[in-house]
Amino acid sequence: MRVTSESTPSLPAPSPPKARGGWFTRRQFTLGLALTLLAAFPLVVLGRESFYFRDFGLFGYPLAYYHREGFWRGDWPLWNPYNVFGMPFLAQWNTLVLYPGSLLYLVLPLPWSLNLFCLAHLCLGGVGMYTLGWHGTKSRLGASVAGVAFALNGVLLCSLKWPNNIAVLGWMPWVVWLVERAWREGRGATLRAALVATVQMLAGTPELILLTWVVVGALWAAQMVQGRLPRAPMVRRLAAVMGLTAALSAAQLLPFLDLLAHSQRNTQFGGSGWAMPWWGWGNFLVPLFHCFRSHQGVFAQLGQYWIASYYLGLPVVGAALWSLARGRRKRVWALGMVGGVSLWLAMGDAGGLYGGLRHLIPFLGFMRFPIKFVVPCILVVPWMAAFAVADWEGMPLGERERALRWVGAGLAIALLAIGLVLWWAHDHPFPTDDWTATWHNGLGRGVFLGAAGLCWWGWARTPRAESRRWLGLAGLVVVGLDVLAHAPWQNPTVPSWVLAPGVSELQPAPTLGQARAMVSPAAAHDLDHWVPPDPTRDYLASRLGLFANCNLLDHIPKVDGFYSLYLEPSALVQRLLYHTTNTAYPRLNDFLGVAQITRPGRTVAWAPRSSALPWITGGQAVRFASRGDTLRALASPEFAPEAVVYLPLEARPHTTVTNRVEVRVTAARWTARSVEVQVQAEGPARIVVAQAFYHDWEAFVNGRPTPIERANLAFQTLEVPAGPSRVRLVYRDRAFAWGVFASVVTLVGCGVGWWRWRAGPSPRGQ
């Protein structure tokens, strides 16, 4: 019988091993992991305290707050007028605007709901890894070990400070599992995989999403090489999942790609900064090796500051290496290769491979921080450990006795390796090392490793199933405690009231469309490096000083911000303002409407500026200049923004109004995505808006569309006729509109296809 693409039979899945172990079901594991997180973060779960450390308080929480306010106004937060002269918000991708899980913190009160959001995704990742391990091994204990190791390793615990990162990591094992099922089974499995992959895509963090698909691609390629499954259906089904995921995510991807094309990032943006140092392998044995005590007592690895720890637990790493050494499963070899290559790439240019790969694939130049390549290793090592546990469960008792000798030898080698790392740390210290903390850390890892070895030894020798269950549970607890206690707490907290709005004491506070605040370069440097011993004082200083994105919590516009993508011309102006702590540009500050600036010699005190101009001025004479000349003019003390506006040279042919004209601007009304203003001009004139130029802004003068030109390198200007005029500026994200159309059409098509496949008769041959 000829088989068409519509009636392709499902690919035969290999016969799964028989399920073993009466305990450690997925329901029990989920409950146990949730209770563990409750015990680890009791005050956070109860809402009395909140995360705040680093990017949680300075980036993730302010963005969630701004998103939530737009949600309750019934407004899509497409544009953020409060930072860096205005910038796209949804298009940043890591703002979680379209992520379905964001409903948790949109509906429930902040900051408690955002903390719960992060912990829930930590639990989601653990259950996903349990599921991945269970379906590959049918070992409940092995799946539990994998789930604990994935949920409680250093990377995921540290990622609690990034709501978008922890969401992507939480979905990672689910995507890997479901996409593999899709290329095996097709049909409904393809749709399920695409929907879950889309949910992960909408969470943001492009690098981590890409790394998820690198693991998927490696597993797919390995199975293609093995040839156990028909290759053509595998190709079609993987392509279908990827195509559906891209189409369903179009509402997020199209605005992001549009912003990326106009941003400060290009193929030369990323480098080898914040890579894993050559000695960083020692941190898998002694997590505090060559680390220094940083902000609020959190240790960080010298040379890279993206992640505080990538410790997986020595018992888990040992189990993964055991599985690899046995060499009985081709899948384990594929996972081992993924883990090894990822660690090689994490070393950046020092490893050699990363630099060559970046040269071969220029797109990788958009990425930052090679240490992120450690993430695939964090995924595959717990998975490999699940296979090791399954192998042990399937061994006859006599074979276990012989294998215990190898386990004992491995345990001795690991303890010796810990000793060598401690010796090196003692005899070759860095100036920032804390030797006491380091050797205590190494001793603790040795104790936990020994405890895990004892549990395993007892489990392997006892013939009683009940005793083995209890010893398995004890080993699981040891694995979890080892990781939870592997370093001083990575997630310090503050009382929840510290994150409430209304903390700013700025008087008068700048308001949208009228004025801005400016954190001085010296104050920005101090806030970034000042480390008060008390967490509450630490975050209050950032709040009062409007550091990073804290201004969003008090609705105060300012000239800087903390984001992944900036509009490239705006980034040039911001760099001009902050490239040194000693140079001031008062006339440029006047144009930007800086009415409050950090008081000289202070960090959180403010000084008013009476010379600040409103955001909308008019009547300037036009001068045409190149980008470089315009930037120099903005920095000049002779810059007169009330009298002159600089337009790009390419605007000369179609510019008709160039002379200075008397203009009066009245009755300006600003919202996040629109501006309405009344203008009275004595002749044809030009108005200048101190808001970032972006092609999605449209202008209407007396109801007629009017082109917006780029002014003063990064801002907006348009022509108005003589007499009174009503000017309206509107932000319309066309990429978002087309993306929504594509996503909705694809979603409807998926629903129709699902209904037909579920309700219709099975094709012949199935």
C-alpha cells in the first residue's frame, strides 16, 4: 500500500524497560519537591519576604510591575517611555508580556506573586526532568535523582533572580521530551511539542532557548545516525514542530527581530567576556574554589559574574560518569558529548572552539557570556545519572557486589581530587580568595559524597525491597542537601514592603512628558559598587537613587535604564552621558528635560535643574550633519536645543522647513503609547520631541499623516503648518500586528487539525 504524507504511520518506539520501584512516583516527587522549596524559602512563599538580589530587584521585578500596570489599564505594554528616552517594551522578549504564565503575577499581588512565579518554575523544571528520566529508564528512583539534581543545582537556584530565565529553564526538559516524542509518533505529539515549545519561546531569553534546541538537535542527529527509525518522517516531523513553534511565536518573534535589527547589537557585539576560566572545572568539585565573597555574602567566580554557581552535586556527576563509562547506551554517549562540548564552549576563546564557531557562524556574535554554554551540561548530567541508577537497579546482586569495587575506587578518586583542589587553592591563592570558606566548602562536599556512597553501598547490598526504598530515599535527601548547602545562600531576601511603590522622595518628581531625572555617572558607579551590609538598606539605596529600572516602580522618567536591547542611536547618546564620571553635558541635559539630577558628592540625594526644557519644543532652525558631527554637537557647551535641531544629511532633499519660527506648545497629553499636543506657529515650523525615534511611531497633524524625521541623532521631529495645529503621535507596532495575525491563524489551524485527528477515523495502515 502506498503511504502518503497524511497517512504516515507512527514511528515505532523502542520497548521501554519495565518500571521498577514502588515509591517515588511523579505525584510523590512533585509534592516532595514543593515541600522542599517551602522549607528552603518559607518566608518568601508566605509573602513576608521577597527576592531582590541583583537582577530580580533591578530588572525583573520593575518590568513585571510595569507589565502589570499596563494589564490592569487594558493596554498592551508595547512601548516604555520611562527609560532611555523611550524604547520598545514587548519587543525586548525577556519582558514576558506574551508568556501565559505571567498571568500569575498579573492577577495576584506583587511582589509575592513574582516570587511564587519563580519558585513554581523551579518546581516545573524538576518535574520535567523527572518525566524525562522516567520515560527513558522506567526507574522512579533514577527519575527522582535526575529531577532533584536539575531543580536544585547552582544554575537554577541562581536563576531565581531572573523570572524570564527560570521560566525558560523550567520548560527545557519538557521541550526536549515532547519534541523527541513528536519525531517518533507524529500527529498529536507534534502539536503538543509545538505548543509547549511555543510557551518556552514566549518566556524570552533567546540564548537559553537556542541551547534547548541544540540539545534537541544533538539527540535527533544521534538517532538519525543510528538509523533505527525511518529518517524521512523524522525530518518532516522535526521540521513541522519547528515551523509550528515559529509561527505560533510570531507575535513575539517579529517585534523582537525588528528591534534587534535597530538595536546596538550586531555580529561583533558578543565577545569572550564572562567565560568559565580554565580552572573553573574545579568548581564542580569545590564550588567556592577561587571565588570571592561578593554582594550580601554571595560568592561569585572570579572572572565571570553571570552565574554564581554551576555546581551539580558530586554524587550526581559521579553517577553520570559511571553511566558514560559503562558505555551500554548510545543515548548516554550522545548526552555525554553534548555535555563535554558545552563545557568546552563555556570556556570562551580560551578553549579555542568558541572563537572558531563564532567566526564560522557570525550570528553567534549577537550572544554574550560564553558561560551560558554550561546550561546544556546542567540538563544532560542529571539525565545521565538517571540511566546510571536504572542500570544499578537492573543488576543482579552478584554483579552489584563487583561493581561496588569500582564505585569505591571512584569515591576515593573524587576525594583525592577534592584534596588536590584544596591544595591548589591553599598554595596558589588569588588575592580575593577566602581560604577558610574554601576548605570548609571542600570538606562539606567530601562529607556529602561519603554519605551518598554509604547510602549506595547499603542499597546495593541489601536484598530487602523495603530497606532499599528507605536507603534510596536517604540517598535522594543527601543529593538535595548537598546542592542546597553547597554555598552560602544565593538568594538573599528583604521584607516585601521594600519593593512597594511610593518609596521615592524626589520632590518635585519628574512626570511623563514634562521632565526626567538623571542618575549622575558618579552615583551610578557608586550604586553599582556600593555594598551595604544590610539587604534592606542595599535595595532602598537603589530605589531612592533610581538605579537601573527602579524608576518604573515610582513612575519617574529618567535618561538611562537596564535592558538587553537598546535602540542604537539612543545607546550612543546614553554612552555619551555615562562614558565618564567627570564630564557633564548641561545643554544636552536641558534638551532631555533633566529637571532632577543626583546631587554632587551624594548617591541618593537630588538637586533640581531649572534650565530643563519640556519634552516638546518648537521653532528650531535646521542644521544638517553627519552622525559623528551631530554627536559632537550634542556634547558641545554651545549646543542650543531651543534654537537649533540637527537632522541627518539624507533628510536634506525632502526638508522644506529650515528657518527658525516662533512656536508655542500647549496642552500636551502623554500616555505610554500616544502623545497629543496643541501647537501655535507663526509660520511653517518644526517641533522637536525629546523621545526616541523609532519607525513604529506615526504622526498626524490636524488629522493628516505627517512624516517623523530623526532629530539630534536619536529623537523625533516633524513639520507643522502656520497657525494652530493639533498634533497626535501614536505608537503602532506593525511587526506585532502581523505576528499576532500569524500566531492566531496558526493556532486556529492547530485546533482544527487536532479536532479532525481526534474525531475522524484513523487512516489506513495505522
